[in-house]
Amino acid sequence: MADLEVLKNAVIKGDQNTAKEVVSAALAEGMAPETILNDGLIAGMNVVGAAFKKNEVYVPEVLIAARAMKMAMEILEPKLVEAGVEPVGTVVIGTVKGDLHDIGKNLVAMMLKGAGFNVVDIGTDVPADQFVNAAKENKAKLIALSALLTTTMPMMEETVKAVAAAGLGAKVFIGGAPVTQDYADKIGAAGYAADAASAVDVAKELIN
Ligand code: B1M
């Protein structure tokens, strides 16, 4: 019988082949796709996220785990859709205008996916109106902004204002090495996350 503890550990170790095998076996046995997602894949990514927060694992380990999750999700996703399993929520994510750094943003996107969010990644160097349009198109209730340069941080404020002006009811949360909670408060962002694992916690708080 397919063992979700094995699936969880495969994600933690970044073992794509085992992750794919267990997902396929579990589906063949008739296990509910949502159970496989929550008790196997997301459970594994939660462990990786918590270890990353405590500096027990680093960026490469998170990327490898996220890759294993992604490969397994390719098998699981059509079944989740068939079963009508709704994502936790939709997040539009991007790096603000003028800023090309995307390693941190990609990690945040992966962790959010790992936590069951539908993530719309609109890339780097993204102007405020593009965040607004993407949120509208995807009916996203959350918008995550990344900035790595002190010179591009003001684009976060511009984006927060543009989202408010568009009246979408979407909440903006921000992060990136030079960004702080104080800055988030100052520009009226709904939240701040210091790292990718915290971004998941903040996203869950904001969506509720
Ligand atoms: Co650039 N760069 N860079 N760079 N670069 C920094 C950021 C810098 C601190 C280096 C330095 O001088 N010591 C400095 C910024 C100084 C400042 O403004 N304070 C800098 C500079 C100046 C520049 C250029 C201007 C250099 C030049 O051309 N003269 C230029 C700007 C280009 C541009 O964007 N327009 C530039 C270019 C580049 C590269 C292209 C070479 C490359 C980027 C490649 C890429 O991203 N694809 C690059 C890199 C790699 C860095 C450093 C070395 C590493 C950044 C990184 O990826 N860290 C960086 C120095 C450093 O940080 N040590 C530096 C790893 C990543 C996992 O961490 O991105 O912080 P981080 O993400 C974390 C958290 O911040 C948080 O979670 C992530 C995971 O835990 N987080 C979020 C991030 N986004 C979030 C969004 C959220 C929530 C949390 O949403 C809610």
C-alpha cells in the first residue's frame, strides 16, 4: 500500500523518483488526491520550510525539495482538478519594477505552491499596473511583492497604492533583503515576510 510517510520523506530529501512513484501508486489504489496532497506533499514541504526558517537547511535543499514536489504535482494536479479540490487561494507574485533579482521571489513562490496556494508568477521588473491586471485576471486575493534593491523599494509603495486605487480588495504583502516590517507599515502593506517560510504563514493569515 502506498505510504504517505514515504512520500513526505521523498519531498524532504528531494527524491523526485520516489515522490512520483508513491503518488502514482496512491492514485492507482484509489486514495483521495487531497489526502495525497495534504498528508504527503504539503506535509513534506512544511518540514522543509520549518527547517529553512531555523537555518537547518539552505537554499539548495529547498530548491531540490520544491523540484520533487513539482514533479509529483504534475501527476497529481489533473486528479485534484477532477476531484474539484480548490487551492487555498490565489497569489500573484513578482519582483517590482526596476529589479531583476528573482531567486528569493522564486523560493517564496515554491513555498506558497508547496502550501497549496495557486501561484501566478509574473516575473521580474513588474510595473504596478501589471500587478493590478494580473490580480484582476486571476481573481487573486493576495499579491506578493519582492524587492532586493533599496532603489526599487519605492515601487512597492506605488504598487500598494495602485492596488488600493483599483478597488480589488486584494491584500499586498512584501519581502526581500532590504525590506522590513516598519517599511511595510509605513507604505500600508497588509503584511511583511522575512523569508519564504514566513511568507506562507503570512499568506495563510491574510487569506483568512
Ligand atoms: Co544584486 N544586489 N544587483 N544581483 N545581488 C544585491 C541585492 C546587493 C545587496 C549586493 C551588494 O551590494 N552587497 C546589492 C543591493 C544593494 C542595495 O540596494 N541595498 C545588489 C546590487 C547593487 C545589484 C546591481 C545594482 C549591481 C550592478 O549592476 N551594479 C544589479 C541590479 C540589477 C537589477 O535588479 N536591476 C544587481 C544584479 C544582480 C545579478 C543579476 C547579478 C544577481 C541576480 C540574479 C537573480 O536573481 N536571478 C544578483 C545577486 C545574486 C545578488 C545577491 C548576491 C544575492 C541575492 C539573492 O538571490 N539572495 C545580493 C547580495 C546578497 O543578498 N548577499 C545582491 C538569495 C535569496 C534566497 O535571498 O533574495 O533575500 P533573498 O530572498 C529571501 C528573503 O529576502 C525573502 O525570502 C527569500 C527566501 O528566504 N523574500 C521575500 C524575498 N522576496 C520576497 C517576497 C515576499 C516575501 C519574502 O513576498 C511577500
